[in-house]
Amino acid sequence: MPGPPKVPARRDTASPRRRIPLAAPAALAIAATGASVLTALPDVVSLSPWWRAAIVMVSGMLAGAIAWATSRPRREETVADDGAFWRPPDQWPPRPAHFTGRVESLAELRRVFTERHRDRSRTEPLAPLVISVYGRGGVGKSALIARFGQEVADRFPDGRLHADLRGTIEAPVRPEEVLIGFLRALGVRLTTDPGGLTELRRLWLTWTKGKRILIGLDNAQEASQVRDLIPADPGCVVMVTSRNPLFLLNAYDKQLSVFSSAQGVELLARLAGGERVAADLEAADEIVRMCDHLPLAISICGGRLATRENWTLRQLADRLRDERRRLDQLELRGGQDRSVRASLQLSYDDCTGIQRRLLRMLSLLTAPDVPGWVPGELLAASELEGADQLEALIDAQLADSAGVDFSGAMRYRLHDLVRIFAREVTFARDDDVQRRAAIERVLSGYRRRAESAAVARWPQDWGRSGRRADLAVSGELTQASAADWLNAERRTLVAMIHQAKSLEMWELAWSLGRAFCSLCHSLRAYWSDWRAVAEIVCEAATRLDDRRALGIALLDRAAVAGGQGGRDSARQDAERALDIFTELGESWWAARAMRSVGMTLFNDGNLDRAQGYLNEAIAAFKAEDDRWWTARSQRNLAELRLAQRRPEEAAEPLEDALAVFQHDRNRYSEAQTLRVYGEVLGATARALESQGDAKAAGENFTRAGFSLDRAAEMFRLRGELWEEARCLRAAGEVGNPANGLRELIYVRRAAEMLAALGDSWGVARAELSAGRAHGRLGRTGEAQQALTRAVRQFEELGDRWWMARSLRYLGETHLEAGDCEAALPLLEQAQDIYRSLGNQGGVGRVLELLRRAQECLGQATS
């Protein structure tokens, strides 16, 4: 066993300290002189025994006072056995010069300290407070600890110890080395070999007992580096930083996140100059974003700007925008410890081989985030194995959880700078075959899941009456869950489809894009993404030289183009698809194409030609024994007859379609048919009212409202917002004189929902409905404003038929207000459009209004 170490005289930290005035040395000198004189006096002068005794007593008192005064330790120094002075150690790093933000984190640490101070008043023994702060490299963990340690310095009169454990390099500091350094800092003179970790731990517990010491342990790699450095005395506090969570017992764990945009801009301004940053806040925000909101990266950018006064923030932002050079820009010359790349390299080196490979493969994906099954596909391993390795990357602060998506699944992502770093490594280390195979496995996994969701959502889009033998559909997916899946995966799906295109994986691009288009079509949502993907699907089919695939892709593109008002391009795509399927002998798909051509003609206002195609489609679907598409086409025919102002002829096909959907328990299609049935009843009621049959009109108004309310409720319960909005808009067009204000409210709600869904055509259609509703309420000004907006929006969408209808209604509104001069050019413009479309019904209705306008003008001039 080692001999006893030489230690400084210990002092009671709880005892009060007396202050010694500056005159104390002089007083002690006088007292010492007096004591010497009195001691020598009996040898010089003859005195009585009583005087001799008094002199001895006074001399002893003075000597005792001198001994007492000289033996008292000073406030900051004690005397060791060898006479050397020792003071409490203060190894704490200085407060960072440009410390920014972290208001919430500092408040949280203060709260923890306050609660601990309150707990110390209890009688039961306490363990020392251990605070573990972990987070990404460069996030500012050390700066936070340094800042807070300076704030609470007065609470630790026995010193502050600090050690860099260097856990992020190949040779981390061993606990024995740290303990030897700490003991020596406390004044323990280790004159012999102190022994191993166990002996050092005993000495550490001994010389921290009864002390109040703040201990900082920076850059810990794992808990084993820290456990033996934690004292037992509750007066001590240990603050640890690490990149990984350490899971220490009785520790308060705090994960430090990156800066917010405002905090990042503030730090940039402190380094580069406030006026300079304020002059271009947009570029400052962009710099912070491209720095991944990481304080280290922002600090480097601020330093570069501070030393390059001729640079603008925009110039730096432009340099950072190139991902191939971004990490080069985030490095200070001659300072590897101030390099984002070096910081990431340390975390990467600390991972296992399979974790490094997963990180490299994840960086290849252009998706913003991914679900938990993707890592298994990238590694060609099981889903569980991939998830375990991903969790290890999260612990290493190289990956992050992006939260729970609409479907309830956890999603994961790489930080931008981590992704850029990992891509550098994978392109330097992995060959193209490995990278391509990993991406292909993920795309195939998405294709399987997307097709399953699309078939669950809209089975009739994938075969006769929803039957498709070559696709195994997951029984767990329902129409509602399939919608949730698309909502969760939409951004990732679009990114993966674009990546498949960029890698020229055309078969995967087509199949994955086709499933995406089917899902969007069934939901009538994500129009811009739908349009972009439909273009890729057409390109993929062309590259594959697959005419059947091209025909299907053309129908998908026609659907989204027609829904956005592009009638001409939609009709051309549908007609081309019809030619392809007819040549291939694909009778079922040819029937689909006939219906699509008919609907584009219908929506373009060419009602007579549209009716012919719809009748042919109905006959073709009956020949294919496809009940669902037959019924749907019959409903479309009823809508056309309603537009032709023949509601009495619309009832029969609607009732046939409704019977099919109810028999097959297809609630979605049943609700759609109920909506159209409500519109037919409303048109019938208006006709009866114009004929003077108020009683029959009232009954039909009531039935129309009931049918539309029921349809809207069915869609509401299913979460089908677009269809619910269509029902609300239809309810606002019934025209019941007793329900005018409520109908306007319905239309407004529909417009809000359609705008939120991104349906620009639906919003324009709702404006037209609002104008009509205002007109029925006698609000002429509001009606004209809404109809004018509808005209402009339909013109922007290129929908000439609905533009003509809006012009007709707007002209009619001016006529009813007595403004014949304003009505005439609007009606003439509508007539020209109707004639160009070959819509004789529309031409006839406008001619009647023109006649009224001309009569009005004649009366005004006479």
C-alpha cells in the first residue's frame, strides 16, 4: 500500500472566516517585542516574586496571541506540510466571448440548482447532483457549461475542477489520469505511486467529503469515463458534456438542440456586425439555414465575414449554396478544431462499420425524411436490424427523429451538414453499384407500399370492379388509412420519384408515380405534386417504350390537367390514350378513355359531343360487366343533363347508379351520387318555383337540402375534405329563398376548404357560387365583385367554358341592377366563347340576355 500522502492542513468550510486588518502585522511585531522585553527583564532588574509571576503571565499571553494569529489560515490559502501555500483550484474555462441565446437552457439549469438547494434541507442523505448535457458536435454544449459554471462560481468555495475527457478522439483520457490531476489540484501531494483506479477513487471520495466543488467533465464518450469521477458528497456538482446520452444514474439529462433562426442570426450579427447583418436579413436567414442552425458552423461564417469586410452576406450565402463546397466554406484555415467536417469526422469514426455504412446510404436518399423500415432496405437486412442501427446513429447525434407522421409512424432524417459529409464519404468509398442497389431497394419498398395504399384507396382504378389478381393488397389498409399514408409520405414519395427519374430507373419511376397519381386522384389533393409526377410517369412510359403504360399515364395526366382547368391538353391526352388502347385491344382501358374524353368535353362546355362519349362508355363498361364504372358513368351523364337544364332526364340514371353503390356498400360513391341527386332536386325545385308551384318547389328544396346534408355528413365522417367541400358548395347553390344566408355560409366554408387543399379551380368555382348567393340576397355589389373574381380566375386557369358562364352571370347581375351599358360587353364576350366551344345551349341563353340588354339601352336613349 502507498504511504500517506502529504496534504495541506484541512479547514472547516462551514466555520466563519475572520478578516484580519492591514495593521495586524505591525501589532504582532509590537506584541512580539514586548514579550521579549518582559522575558528578559527579571535577568536585568531585581524584582519581587509577585512581579516576576505577573511578568511571566503577561509574556505567555502575548506569545499565545502571536501563535494564534500566525496559525490562522488565510481566506484563500492553506499551508501544506512542506510550508508551500495552496489555494482552492479554479480550472473553469472562461465565459465564451460571443455567447448567444440559450435563455431557456440556462433557466432550466438554474431551476435544477434551485430544486437541489431546496432538497438539501431534508434529513435523508442525497447523492451529488450530476447534470449531463448531450447533443451534436458543434451545438454549443461546452459553451453552455462554461457560461453556467461562471454564473454559479460563488456557490463552490472549495474550487472548480475541469477536464477534457477527449472522448471524441482515438485515445480518450482514462479516469485514473483525471483523478490524479484533480487530487493534485486539491493539494494532495502524491509522493508515492497512488495505485490503481480503486485506490484513487478512495482518495477522491476522502478529499471531496465535506467540500463544495464544481466538477466539469467535457467531451465524455461513455458512462465508464465518468462514473468514478463522481464524488459522494451532496455538496459537489458534476456537469458532463457528451455527444451521446450517457444514461448515468441519478443524473439530470439535457439534450441541447441547435439554434432557432433568430438565435442563429443574433450570433451571426455579434460576430460579423449588427448593421451588416440587418442590411440583408434574408441572406442572414439563408446562411443560418444552410449552416443547419449549428452554432459552430454559424460562428465560422461569422468569423469569415468579420475578417472579410469586402464580402456581403449574399456572397457568402451563394458560396454555401453549393453543397459540394459547403463543408470547405465551414472551415477556418489552420484550425481543424474549428472545422465542421472535422467535428463530423470524429462522430463518424466513433461508429461501428455497419452504422457508418447506414449513414452513407441514408445520405444518398433525397427524401426529407424516411420511416423506420428504410434502413433495413438500405442495409439489405431485416427491418428490426435496420431500426437498431438507426437508433445507434440517433444516439451518436448523426441522425434525428423527425416526429410521428399522420399514419402514426416515427420518421427519421439526417441533418443537412451530416448528409453532405456522409455523401462525400460514400462517393469516395462506395462504388456506384453498391449505391445504386441500395437506392433501388428503397424505391422497390416504396412501390410495394404505394401500390397497396392506392388499391386500398381506389380499387376500381386498378382493374375491373376493383379486381387485380397480380397485386397483393395489405388487409390492414383501409381507404382512410391509405389517405393517412399518403399524407405522411407525400413529400418523400415525390422526392423518391424524382430520384428514380434522375437515376433513369424508369420502371420504378413509372410504377411508383402511377400509384402516387392514383392516390392523388382519389383524394383530389396535392395538385401541383400530382401534375409534376404525372409528367414523369409519361416520360417513364416513353423511355420504356411501353404503349400500354403510356396510355395509362396519359389518362392520369388528363385527369390532373382537366381538374386544373387545362381542358384542351386534357382532351388531347384522353383522345390519344383512346387511340392507343383501341389499337392494343384493351377494351376496359378503352372504355376508361372514352369516359375521360366525354368528361373533358363536358367540362369544356361541349355538352352534345360529351353526351355521345359518355353513352358509349356506359355501353362499353356494361359489356365488360363492370358495375362500378357503369354506375359512375351514369352519374356523370346525369350531371351533364343537369347542365343541359334537363333535370327531369337526370333522375333515372342517378337512381340506377345509386342502387348499384348501395347494393355494393360503396359508401364513398353513394355519397357522391347523393350530392348529384341533391343538385338535381334543387334544379327541379327552382323550375317549379318559376312555374308558380310553391308547394312542390318547397318539398323539393327540402329534399335537396336533406340529400346534400347527408352526403356532406358521410364525407365528413370519412375525413374526405374535398368531397365535403363540393357538397357544401352544392348546398350553397340550391337557391331556396327561405335559406339564402345559410347558403352563402355554405359557399364560404367550401371556398376556405378548397383553398386549404390547393384546389385553385374549386376556389374559382366557389367564387361563382358566392356571386350567385349574394345576388339572391340582393347584395348586388358583393355579387359583382365575386363574379368578377371568378371571371379572372377561370381566365388564368384557361377554363373558357366556366369563364363564359361567369361572364353570363356577371352580365345578368348588371342587367338586374339596371346597368345595361356595363352588361352588354360582358354578354357579348360570353357569346363569343360559347360559339367557339360549339355550346348552342349557352349561346341561346346569352342571346336572351343580350336582347334584354339592348331593349334596356333602347329605352334609356329614347
